[in-house]
Amino acid sequence: MERCLDLEIDGKTHQQPESRYSDYLRDGAAQARGFAALRVSYADVVHRTAQMVRRVGAAVSGRLGQGSLPVY
């Protein structure tokens, strides 16, 4: 599990304090299970797609450098 990646795409609701705290808890739970947590915004996906893809690709490459990723 230490090579898994948890990719989260956050919209406007994730800017609210309650949502941020929930995201924080979810990231912690994922990391406790061996997942690397990566968050990107809706704006990243829609308006900064190339940069977002590079960022996700770098995260995946880093995880692949540790061995193959399991598929769930």
C-alpha cells in the first residue's frame, strides 16, 4: 500500500472550514494506510490542465520509483 496515490479533486465547497477539516482527516486516514494524498482544485483541472497533469504525473512517477502501483 505504500506506493498508492490518493488523488482528490476539490471544488468550491472544499474552501469551507468544515470541508477543509474533513479533507484533513481523510488525507490523514489515507496516509495512515500508506497512500500519498494529492489534492488538486477544480480550477486546476479546468483552467490549468497541463500543469495539473504534470503535477499528477510527477507524483505517480515518484510512487512508481518505489515499485509498481497496485490497481484498485
